[in-house]
Amino acid sequence: MKSSDTVMKDSQFGTAINCIDGRVQSPVLNWLKERYSVSYVDTITAPGVNRILSETNIDKIEQLKSNVMVSINAHGSDIVAIAGHHGCAGNPVTKDEHLNHIRKASEIIKSWNLPVKVVGLWINENWEVELVS
């Protein structure tokens, strides 16, 4: 096995489960890097992903979980953030509904009993990150 084939395993990584909307990528990545002192953030995206994780579609949830497991197992991620945002086309609901989705999605991720901290994030109309849970 060449050194380039080895899997990087340390706590320099975090994981963001985020919407595909390009406006929210940088705020979430920067917030995680600053708040948790990680160098890299693995991103798992889908339109309106906070809604997807708060619902009961087991197949979609299992796919997201599988992606999170790659980040944890291959990169040693020890923080997982689930984000929702203002003006989401994939989940066009009120802020209160988004916050409920984020809280429920956080609880679902916590129920996986992974060795990580789980945080819920809201990205407001000014593209600023607010901690939800």
C-alpha cells in the first residue's frame, strides 16, 4: 500500500449535512472550522436535507447515515452538523418549521449512537450561522 492509499484518520475533520444551495456552504464550513478547530469538513448534501432527515423515509435516511459513516470511519470526524437555511427551495417552509426539522434531524442522528457531537444549525437571511441544538 502506497502512502497515498492510506486513510487519513485524525480529529481534524468535521462533517456537515447541508442543503445543496451554494449560498450556505461557506458559512457552515467556516463556522465549523472556527467553532470546532477542524481543518477540513466533509460535506453531505441534498436539497432540503433537514426535512429529509426529519421524516420517515428509511432508505434516504440510511443513505445519509452511510455517508456520515464514511466521514467518521475514514476521516475520524468527531462533529456532525445538520443545517437548514432561509430561502430553501428544497424545503420551502417557515423558519419555525425548519427549526423543528433541524431539532428532529439532530435527534435522529444522535439515535445512531455514533462517537460524535451532533449540532443543529440555522443559516439566517444574512447567511449567518445560528446554533439550534
